Amino acid sequence: MKAPSFLLAALLALPCLPAVAAQPANANANAPSALRAGASRIDITPSPDKLPQGFLGVLDHIYVRTLVVDDGRARAALVAIDAGGIPTALVDKVSARAASELSIPPAQLLISATHTHSVPFRVDDRLEQTIVQGLKDAIARLRPARLAWGTGESYINVNRDRIDPKTRRWWEGPNTDGTSDKTVAVLRVETPTGEPIAVYANYAVHAVVSGNLDKVSGDIPGAVSRYVEESLGGDAVALWTSGAAGDQNPIYFNQTYELRDIRIADYAKRGEDISNAMPPGGQGMDRNNPRVQVLMRQQAQMVQTYGQMLGEEVLHVMRERLETAPAAAPVLRGAQATFTCPARKRTDTGRAGFPGSYVDDGEVPIRLTALRLGDVYIGGVNGEVYNSIAQRLKREAPFKHVLMSTLTNGSAPTGYIPSDEAFGRNVFTVLSSRLKPGCAESGIVDGLVKLMNGL
């Protein structure tokens, strides 16, 4: 087992280096702090004539949602984008512009992908400007604000690593006995009189329900955000971020069952065996098949059902379970670090059920970001993290309000990030991971705890 090798960023907090926040342009370092917040929402849905090959239309619109908080001395921003992932190079470009143009330090900017699987995987070149514009719009709307925090529970997720009851081999499917955090974390940002400005919600579930439809969709995250925004009214913005969902699926997910069997049969007619593979989207299904049409329609309905169920829990937390932050403006502070782990390269194929073969392949980096908003600590990881790693973080971080936001501030070249104990499972998330066991879990937990302690 090799310990993670850390490369500390310039904005690390003690006990490394002090975290230094860039001053807003009009800030007076000696002036009393007063929290302000602003939010924005920008539609990034492609027009019908711009849809990439393979997309059949638009199921629902996708957005860049942004929240900026400012206490007159420091500024921080949270961005949630309906995308499968955000390239690290794009995050770095936006971070540099946000620092130079908007006084938002890179360590105080969290750019998160909702991880919907129903958007074009190739990021539009205009997205950089859209993210920056969202930050500018949110800053233009800054107004007096206060923060409140609470948590609830939702049971729409389930561990997806299981032994198949028929083959007795590892495969993906609902494992109700597996590790699965049901926590819905909610940060409400409102005016001093209680008018909602923004909601930041975090939950661990894969946004894969609409993946077979081959239509643009925000999937579960988009449905939750739209439901909460509609419920709150006005110009309130609901940002979703993915918790540690590397091994968490929606509890009812047909792609693993009948839709998968239909695809296997359709490919077999063409002489191709995909029984141990998973082609993307709805490829391989006859959409004129009445049964396929029923199942597709049900999947589209399920997106809305999940959105309403999880959205209602967010609203429930906001009504009854919030702790309002002290009247004084909260601390706004962030820190970043990068560490590396030994890597491997797979030399065989097969989705699951059998051990993989590997050769050593150097090292791969993982980026961590910690952001403190008052007494709320957000740990950002730029990969798809197994659920038990986030649960360990919450146990070991010495703070009451802690959450993990994954697919945040870039895309780690690791593939999935399994927990140490998960490396014994022959599931696709473990087999496809570039990580060798024994490094990433402690590197993430220890690294984030260290960053948070310095804030």
C-alpha cells in the first residue's frame, strides 16, 4: 500500500499555508462584514438544429445555475452545471477569469457537474463564457442575505454493487444491504426577511434514468431543481450537486432489467454479444417495438417522479429542519490541494463478473477543494467517489455540517474512485478504475479533513 503523494496548492490553509481570499473590488478590509448573496440561472439547452448525432430531441431544458456569496471582504461562488462532467482545463480557465475579473479566488469557487447522462458529452466551446456570465449575473444581484443549514432523508437511491441472483457473479443492480447514505443536505440562502435567494442541495444518486431516451435532459437533478424553483417562486435558484454516488443508482432503474434484455436480444440478431458490455444510450433497441415504447415512456415519467419526491424532501428540510446561522456574517474561506495515487492500466475487457488484468501505469492526480461557508464545510472531489468514502469523511471531520460534492472542479483521470474494501468486487466501476487499491480513500478523507481544519 502506498500513501498518497500530496502536491499542495498555493491557497492551502494552515497547518500548511494560510488561505488568502482575494478582495472584492470595492472591499474595505477594515469595514464590518455584512453577508450578501446573489443567484442566476442560464439555459444552455442546444437548439434542435445543434443536437449532436444520436440525440433525438429535448426531454427537458438544462442549465448553468450559480450562487455567489460576499461579505465585503471575501467572495465565494458555487456553480452547478447540467453536464456529465466538466473538463479540468475548462475549470482552470474559468477559475483564472473569476479571480482576475470577479475577485473570486480559485479555492473559493466550486464548479460541479450534476452528472446527468443525458446531455452531449462534448462540452460546448461557449460554456466557459456562459459560466463566467452566470457569475457576473449573480454578482449583479447581490443583496443582504443569511444562511441556514439542514438535512433530511430520501430513499430513492440504492447501492448498485451486488451479486447477481442468477449468475452468482458481480453485476450492477439494487443491493439494499449495501452501503448507501440517504442524507439530503440543504443550504438555504435567503434575505433577512426570509425571501429565498438560492438553495444548494446535495444527494448521492446517479442521474441515469433518462439515459436510454437519447434526449437532452437534466435527469433527476434537473427535475429536482425545477420542482424546488417552481415551489419557491420568484427568481429563486436551486443548485444540485452530486454526493458520493459512484456506487449509487436510482432504486428503480429499468436499464438493468427488461430494457437491457431487449438490447442484448437485438444485438444478438446482428451477431454481436453484449451480455457483458453496456453500449451507450438507447442504441440497439427498436423504437417501433410497442414494449420498448412503454418502457421509454415510463422512464421519462420516473424522472419527474424522482424529482418531485426528492424535491419535496428538500422543501421539507427548508420548512422544519433548518438551523439559521448566527446573525454575524459567516466566514468565507477556501483551500485546494492535489494528491497522486499509483495507477494501473487494464489489459483485458468485460464489464463485470470476472477479475481484470492490469499493468502498472504511473500515477494519477486527484484534486480536492474545501470551502467553508460559516459553519458549513463542503469538500469537493473531482471524481466519482464511492459512498462509504463520504461517510468516512463525515465521521472524521471535526465539524457538525459537512458534505461531499463530487465531480467538482474538474474531471480526475482516475475513472471511478472505489473505497478500499470495494476493490474486491468485480463490478464495472472497480474494474474500469485506473486506481490501484490502498491510496485514494485515505488520500481524499485525510486531505479534506486537513484542508477543512485549516479554514
